Amino acid sequence: MSVLRGIGKIPGQIASWLGERFELEDSVLAVLRHPVPRELERPVGWWYVFGSATLAVFVVQVATGVGLAMTYVPAPNSAYDSLQFISHDATLGAVVRGIHYFGAGAMVVLVLIHMTQVYLFGAFKFPREANWLSGSLLLLAVLAMAFTGQLLRWDQDAFWSIVVAAEQAAQAPLIGDWLAHLVVAGANVGGATLTRFYATHVFLIPAATFGLIGIHLYLVVKRGISEPPVAGVGVDRRTYRRRYEEILGRGIPFWPDAAWRDAAISAVVVVIVVVLAALIGAPALGRPPDPTLVIADPRPDWYFLGYFALLALIPPATEAIVIIGLPLLAFVFLFLVPIFWPDGERHWSRRPVAIAAVALPFIAYASLTVAGLQSPWVPLLEGANLPTSVTAGLEPQAARGAQLFTAKSCWACHQIDGSGGRKGPDLSHVAARLTRERLVARIAGGGGGMPAFAGSLAPQELDDLTTFLFTRK
Amino acid sequence: MSPLDRRTFLSRITVALSVFIAGLVGVPILGNLLAPLFRAPPDGFVEVAKVADFALGVTKLVSIRDQSPLAWAGQTADTALWVRRREDAGPQMFQVFNVNCTHLGCPVNWQASAKIFLCPCHGGVYYADGTVAGGPPPRPLFEREWQVSGDRLLVRQQPLPTVKQG
């Protein structure tokens, strides 16, 4: 028995040897046990977990990213096949890719929740301005990772997304063409493009992210976790540090008194990510990338859909300003937040403008995302067909018109009884709105976004088409 | 001027050496990274197909291949173009369009029956001659220079067309 007891003591002895040799007690352990405000023991402590949860998912992204890089071939002639292999043949490859995909979405969501909490709690104010600035740079890094990652899917949509990205970059004043060339690493999307995006996604941005996380965590420990705001108790730069020292004087150690909540939420988030990966999986790849195949519908993953929708909905003349100016303005605003409002009231209930500054962009972006999901401005290029409920029982001339409706691409932009594109007006009851003369004039002459079809419809065809549309009362 | 003390001197030497190391390694790295910006854009004419392959009044999708692609470029060395045969001969014989929508670069799709180009991204529409028929495009489709050599149609190579050009 004494032998067994002796063996049982070995792990403890190893731990104490390591602790002594590395002097963990006054370095790592001291940092882990840094005091945090006692209020974090209360339910309000649940608001303080999102930074850690983001970090946890970041670690998941690094691990799954390394796993994917073991198989993914970042060459234009092989990337698609290697991803198909990962998704269908590699053992657990689909799950790893799924975790990386849902992890990316979780990163975007968690970073935004974390920033919203910090902003509404006024935690960015003195003396934590640099925490906010390093965090804003981390938000940039997360968005850049999300964007470059989508392109590595290297299917038809990814290929055209790069073209669109280059065209957007080209709209920047002065350096536009220079930027566009840098994006595609040459004059055109080609052999050099994918490796650049790959190296940017797996080396450049992650290296910057590791550095920024180091700075961010250093500042979190050095400046201390902010105390939950109390309405009416603002930040006064002359007295804050002394007051905060008193708060920490009766504080609790971060490890384990506060850390357990971070671990709990991180576990919940990672479980959600893994379950989604196992049940739903990463999005299926589209057609292989082929510049000579002109059927493509490049659209970004859901968190960028709002921006995609914005570009479709704004007047074309304002595009150069919106494409470059709006994101630039948003980030300049983020950086200016702690510089313009470094002290004063912290509690959200006394900062109505701050609540509006959060709520309005969120509502606007959510509506844009819904618009992006529906994309009514997209003409339908494939599958033109009218339901038999529309075509049944038509007179011969109207039946010919119904065929022209699909053959001449009317269907691509106009709906009848729920079938067809939604770019133009719904024509289910067009005869009730327009006279026959107006209808003919509109089809032949176009106008208001509608092309003129006089050149592509013979007089008899135009007559057939209007006869069909005139059955739609 | 106060004389440099030993520690100030050593500090400056250390910083200067560090900057020197970064510069020595950084210049070739940056030069390599930025090289695509200074490379001459593709130029010169490449063959598309026989003139006889294009019927009068028809708009047809063709592809040309980069003249010196990277070995691993795969299909990205290809570029698609829309070729429209307008006349039997003469300077108005062809119109050659880049497939890129002038709005944001998505590939436009020729609807032969309706005689329009449709863009799948934001619904840009062009007529057969490339002029804008509707939607957000700010200008007509980008055209390529072409020439006929013997019985062959050639087109000029060019970088990705962007809104600033033309």
C-alpha cells in the first residue's frame, strides 16, 4: 500500500518541481490570480465572459486551421479537389472544416457582442482607451480572416468574389488600381492569386492577431477589469485610479472566482460550434472555379450579406463613396470613441446616444441582411418556367406569348403567380394596371430600369406577348 | 554639444544595428511582395478562333489563355470574352467584350433570345452592342481591341478592367 501511495504522490511532486523551477508562483499564477472587482461574483459577471469566449474560439480556429492546412493544397489547379477530399473522403475532414466554418461565424458574433458590452458599460473610458484601440484592431483582423477564408473555398463563387473585391478596391481614390493589382497579385486573377490569399490567411493576419491578443491581454491585466458601471458614478481622471485601487483592495482573484464563468460560456459556445459542424456542416462547394463559365452568383457568407445588399441598393453614383468611405468611416469612428469620450458617465441608462449608436447600426445591418438573403435585385438566369396554373387553358396566341415570356428572359426579372425574378414589378395582375398601349410601349421602349425589347421582339411576337400579359387581370 | 556617454552610444549602436538587420532582410521581402505591381501589364494580341467560327449576328462566348501562365495556374489562366459578329468584313466586323460587368466585375450572361446581357450579381443589363439597358452599371461593357490576321480573329490581352479605365 505504501508503494501505491508513493506513486500517487508523483504528479504532485512533478507539479511542485515545475512550479519551483519556473517560478510560476510569482509569474503565471500571480497573473491568473490578479484581483478583479468583487461585483463580478454577482450575475452581472456573466456580461464579462465574451472576450474569453472569443479567445477560446480563436484557439479552436487555430487548431482546426492547422488541421485543414495539413490537407488543403493552395494551388489554383488543386485547391478545389483538395477541399472536396477534405469534405467527403478525409476521416472527420467534414467535421473539422465545419468547426472552422461555424467557428468563423462565432468569432464575428462574439467579437461584436464583446465590443457592444464594453461600449455600453463604458469600459473603454480612462484608463482603458488602449484596450479599446487594440480590440478595434482585433475586430479588423477577425473580419479580414473571415473574408480571406471564404475565398480559400476556391469554387466558382470564391473566384468571382475575388474579382469583385478587386473591382471594389479599384474604386479607392488615387491608389485604386494599385490596390486592385495587389489584391489579385498581378494584372488578372491567376496562378499567383490564391497563394497570396492563403499566406495572408494562415500567416500574416494570424501573426498580427497573436501580437494584438498579447497586447490586449497585457492591457486587460495591467489596467484591470472594469467595475460594473453605477448610474451617476462617472469616470473622473483625477480620482479614478485611486478609487479603482480601493475596489481591487476588496476584490476577488480572477482565478478561479471569475474564470469559471468564462470557462462555462466558452464550453457552451464550442459545444454549439461542434454540434452545428457535425449536424449541418460547412457549406457545400459550388462549381469548380472556371473563368470561362459565366454562370456565377458570388455572395458572401451571412455576416457580410448586409454589406453585399447595401451595394445593390444604393444609387450607383454614390458607390465609390460608400464602398470605400463607409467602412473607413465606421473604423475611424471606432478609433475615436475613447479619444472623444474618455471620461464621464459610464452607465448605459444615462447614455441614450450610446444606445442609439449601437441599436441603429444593428437594426440597419439586420434589415440589410434580410434584404441580402432575399436579393430581389438578382435576375434568375436558370430554370425559366411558368406554372401550369398560369399556362393552362390559354388561347393559342396567348400560349405563344407565355412561351415568349420565358424565352425572352421576361421571367428572369418578373414574377407571375410566384414564379420568376423579383427585380422588376410583379406582372400577375398587370392588365389591371396598364392599358394595352402602355404595355406595348413599355416592352418595346423600356425605361425605369427595364431594357427596350423593340430590337429583339418581332411585331408578331410583341403582339403575342402582350396578348398573354393581357390575360393577367 | 555634450559628449556622448558610453551607454547612450551603445544604445544607439544597438538600435541602429537592429534597424539595419530589419532593412537588410525587409528590402528583398518587400520587393518580392510588391513585384506584381511593377510588372508590365500583359499586352500583344492572342488568337481566339477562326473568323469562320463566328456566324453573322451571333454573340458567342470564347476563352483565351494567358500566354505564359504559372504551371499551377489551372483554369485561372483562362479568360472568357463575348464575341459579337456584326458584319461580314471591315472595321465593324466584330465587337469583343470583356465578360466583366462594369459595375463590380461579375460575369455577364448573354440571353441569345432576348438579345441582352444580364449580370447575376446586382441585375445590370446591357444591349447586344454593350450599352447599358438597366441596373447599376455606370458605363457600357468594356471592349477589347481585335484584329483579323488571315482567317483568324486575334484580341489584345489586358489587365482586369476596372471602373477607372476607358
